[in-house]
Amino acid sequence: DFGPTLACEMLEKRHQVTLSKETLRNLMIDAGIWTPRAAKRAGLHQPRERRACLGELVQIDGSRHEWFEGRNRACTVLVFVDDATSRILHLQFAETETTVSYFDAMRSYLKQCGKPRAFYADRAAVFRAPATNKHIPTQFQRALDELGIELICANSPQAKGRVERVNRTLQDRLVKQLRLHEISDIEAANKWSHTFVREYNDRFARIPRSSLDLHAPLRNSDDLTLILSLRH
């Protein structure tokens, strides 16, 4: 089930077999193990220009999927993607997409990268209160307010297309890498995920228009244990 591009990379990396992507694609088509994707009509969504700087806007999302292909139960991958560069800044496996799991992932991300100017998320209940309680911030919104990070909620999935495209790529590449490395549980996947992120960024990250990194360092007063907790 490998596509020609990923199969080409893995043949060279794992078996020292070097072929061009198009040669391998044609061989796979002739062998009946790859069907060319029919061209899809492009949507009429106006593309949003990338932000200029690393850390200016970070898109966050959770993707529930059969990451272990039946070797274990389905789980969720939480991913933090920089808008300017398409770099994965943090990737973490979790049982489900909840406020607690996002707090846990964000704690690791903030300690490693610092505080971005803004997070860009969907309108899931973790991020945005329902209309009946819109005057009451969610736990996630409250935590960002205390950290001085803006939260922007997208009006449609297309609006946060960069992280949606990363999720689709992960559901192809990450699943197969987990299989090749014989990883079948969340703990082992999280220990290994840094290797995958580094290789992914080396291949797919873009150079931003500005060399500035707008992540701000954590202040001494930023008590993450207190801020990233559920309060009632």
C-alpha cells in the first residue's frame, strides 16, 4: 500500500535500491499494485497567504485514526504545525482529543519552543465554548489568556488547510513508518516520534519570508503546572 514517492524513499533508505520516482510508479502500475489517482476538481477556496515568521501562527489539530493498523486500538495524534514554514513543531499520541491531552502536549511544546503569537484551531468544544455559554471561556482559552497567546478559531476546515494536509500526509507516511519500526503502542510511539518529525521537517519544511522567530520565552511567572490544569 505504499505510494511511489514513499516507496522510492524506503527502497533507497532501507534496501539501497535507487530508482527514479516515475520509473517506480510505472513499474507499480504495470504490476497492478498502484492505480493513478484521478485528477480532482480543485475547490474554489481562496488560499490564505502564509505568515512571514516562525511562531507567528501555529495551527493545532487532533487526528483520530487507526495509527497502529489493528495492532492496538485507534488513538489520536495531536499536531502543532507552523503556518509560515509547514514545520511540525510538536507531535504527540494520546488516547483521545481532550483538554487534558492538549494541555499535556502544549506543556512539552512550550518548554521546547516557547510561546507563539497565536494558535489557530477549529471550533471544537476544547477550544470554543458553545453558543449558550459563549461568555464563559473554555479551560484552553483561559490558559492561553494567562500565557498571553491569542486563540483564533477557524470558520471552516479549509481555513486551516495546512494542518489538514499534514494530517493526510501523516495518515499515509506515519502509519507505514510505525509499521516498519514495529511500534504498536502510544508510549513507544511518543518516544520515537521525534525521529519522524525531524525527518519530516527535513523533507517538507519551507523557508519563511522572514528569519525572525516570534516564539517568546516562558517567564518565571508562567507556572505551567498551575496554568495548564483544569480549574473549577
